[in-house]
Amino acid sequence: MNPIRVTSSAVTALALVAALAGSPAPASAHAPDPVLSGGLFAQNAALRYRWGTGGTPPSAIRTAVNGAADDSNASRRSKAATFTYDSGGSNTVYYGVDVPCGVNGLACFRRDAPTWFGLWLRENGHRYDWGVLRWCEMNGDPDGCYDAENVVLDELGHVLGLDHHVNYADDSDYADAVVQTYTHTKPRVGWNAHVFGRCDIATLQQQYDVASWSTPYSTCLDVPTRTTLTATSTDVVAGSVVTFTATLTSAGSGRLSNNPIAGRVVVLQLRSGTTWTDFLTLAPSVTSGSYTGSRAMRATGDYRAVYRKTSSEGVRTSTSATVTVAVTAGCTQVICPQSVGPQAP
Amino acid sequence: MSSMTGIVPPRGLPGAALVIALAIAPGACTSAGATPAAAVGAPTTAAGPTATTSVAPTPRPTEVPGPPRASIAGGSAGIVQGELGAFTWDGLGSDGPWIVPPGSVPVAAGAPITVTLDPALAPGRWAARWAPVVAGSAGDPAATRSGTDAAVTVAAPVAPGTWGLQVEITFAEGRQAAWYWSIDVAP
């Protein structure tokens, strides 16, 4: 230890600095969790873990660890790796006294992506300078205990590459992440959260991609979208059926760019004067991210497709370019010009 | 068995520790608090990746770098070392609670406090949070200061009582650590 001794004059200067420096809250609050250095596991990698030799957890903690693995698998909403207990697994979960968690750690991890991870939990009853560790699962859930399943889920988030979430100044968004700088005890908010928070999921989606094209994007994200519109014909005779096809894709960065976005609601709008009104809800087609609908055309009109953001996911509204469909009066001849092509006499 | 997997502070820059100015009152320089980066051993046989599948075992180093020690200088207690809480450091990480160390540091209301790091590492982003301590536990944070400058600065709360102070610093390469103190603000 080699601290600087601060002189009185230095203190005066520092006090002035203290009055001027700092900002009220971290600017990145409510953003997706930061990312740990060191790379990632492969998409959907199946990570199998076993109990460390000499460190097999007691039954209640084994249940908590396996529960946390299930929690991670079920709530990742991404192609992040999954965790499964396997007595022959190459990754280890260790419970006991000899853990590399520093003097104050409840639990800790080591990750060597994409190859290996280890996870350690301190033993129940461990005495710190500041208190005694009580795992809820082993002590009947008294106030002040730590929920092992929650703590292990936090560690598994780290294994997947998540760093601690940056909270609002008053921690009012604590529930938005399980991967937190400090762990809450019962009964404080989030103490027994058994699913990843939306800002944990956001980073998992950014790093590993969404689980499927219909998976909702985390509301901790704000991903732009892109909507396009085409028509089978833009010059038709009245009464002809035109099929409109819209495509909806993500326009974010990295993994979240150019993803088809399936299973949403895309509406075809028609312009009337200066006003656009909903004309037809397009149905999802067999191609992910495509939506189609057909109508018999009666008059020339301008059309566009709109995807409207909903409150249940973190993507933006987008509107396609306008497609004009020109409609001419129906012909009474045997062969109409439109049906034989522009070169027809 | 027994290669120890200790967490030790990285070899830092030569010379004096970095001053993180949190605002302090001058006082005697004594050291207190637990060693934040103490070595805690784990048997290789217990924790290492003993492979039973095609995945090659990953050798575990006997020693890995960890966060620096952090101290504050303030009030009559002099320099007081903080308790290391959660950290993530080069593939290793630990999680813990908001620690309320048993020994409180007396500080005048609103007094400036300074933090030193040993070894000196330049913060990339920092946040200092104050939470009221009731019955030995910290409540929700009541005030936060943050910044990106090398000199981290805050002042002690004006309201008297016992306060928990958390200083969380993010360093280069995604390294991050939080330290805790218990502060007594005199009426």
C-alpha cells in the first residue's frame, strides 16, 4: 500500500474539485448490461457442468444451481449458450470453503470462452468481517438470507458474457437485471428473481442474436426496423387482384441487423388526400419477416406498409416507401391491353 | 492438490497510488479494513476443468490479477482501506452484497473525501453512491455522483448518521470493481 498523503492545500484544491466534478447519474443507466471481455461461447452451445471434486453442494444448493441453469435456459430469449448438469461435464460448479471469490464474495466465476467455465459458491455459515452467509435454501428463507438460485443465475449471466448492469442513481431499475454489482437479500426487490432481467436479455440478444425470428426484442433495446413493400402489379385494370408483400427486418447493428422479424402485425395503409388510413392487415407468409395481403383494385391509390412499435418489445416503428397502384377502367374487349403486355397493339 | 487460485492486485504503475479525490479532511494516515484482494485458495482438483469429454482441460493459473486496493482518507480515522465487493477482472469475477464494514469512518458533514488506489490504475468511469445504514444494513442509494475523469470526487452527506459508501470503478478492458466503507457523519 502506498497511499498519497494529502496535504491541507491539496485538500482545499480537492474540495473545489469535489464541488465541480461529477454528474448526477451514470449516463448509460437503463442500457443493456455491459459486456465482459474475453469472448463468447458459440451460439446455442450446450455447456454441461458437474460438481467439483470435493465441492459437491448440499441437496438444497444442488437444486438451486440446477434451477438457475433452467432459469437461464428459459429466460435467455437468445441464442446464448445453455447449461445442463451432466456428471461427465467438463465445466465445474464447486461449493465449499476453498473458493477463489476474494474475501467478501458470495459466489464467483471464471470463464474461458468458448472452452470452459467454473463457478464457485461459498459455504453456508461462512463468517465475513461484516456478517454470516445464510443461503435462503438452507435456512428456511429468513429475512436477510441470500437466494442461491438468484446468485447462481447472476453468475451464469457472467459466464455468458454479461457484466454488471449500470443502474439508475436510486436503483429504481434494480429489477431490470439479475447481473448486479451487489446482491439483494430477502426481502429487498429482486432478491429472488429467477429470470434474467430485460437488460440482461438485451445484451444476450445483442451478443448471441434473438432465439428465433419471432422472439420479442428486449424492451431494454431500441432497435430500428426496416419495412419494405412491393405489389404484384402497379398498373392494373379495375377489378384485378393485387397482392402486396411487406418485409420487416431489424436494422440494428451486429447480430441485430437484417434479421427477419416474424409474427408481428404489419398494416397496409391507403392514402386519402393527405391522410393515411389502415386498409388491410397483412398476414404473415411462410417466409419469416414477410407479410402479404391481396385486394381487388377499384381505383388508383398510394399504399404503404407500417409496422407499429408495441410496448412489449424494444424495436422502433417503421414505414415503407409508397407504392402507387394505377388502376384503369375495366376493358370489355376479348383481350385487354394489360393482359398481353405493353408491346401489344 | 493445491495450487492456490489467489486474487492479487495487478502489478501497477510505479510510484504513488492514484488519487481519486472524493473530498477529505486531513488526518493521520493509518490503515484499516480487510485486505480486499486476499488470496483464497481452491484446490485444482476441486475447481479445475478436469475434462471427461473431448473438450481439452483449461489449465488454471496459480495466480491471477485482481482489482487494486482502494482507500479513503477522511476524518479522524486517517486512511481507511475499503472492503472489496463485486468485481470482474480478466475472466474472473466475484459477486457480493453491499458491504457495511463494522468499523465506521467519522467524517464531518459535507466534508470532501479522497480515495487512493494501489496499484494506481486510471478509472474509465466511476460512480460513488451513498446509502443510509439502518440496523447494520444499507438501504437504497440516496445519492450518486459519477464521472469519467481521473479524479473521482464526492462530498460526504450533510445529514448526520451512518452511511454506506460504495465506489464503483470501471477500468480499461472491461475490468470493474466496487469497494465499500461505512461512514459516520457527525451531527
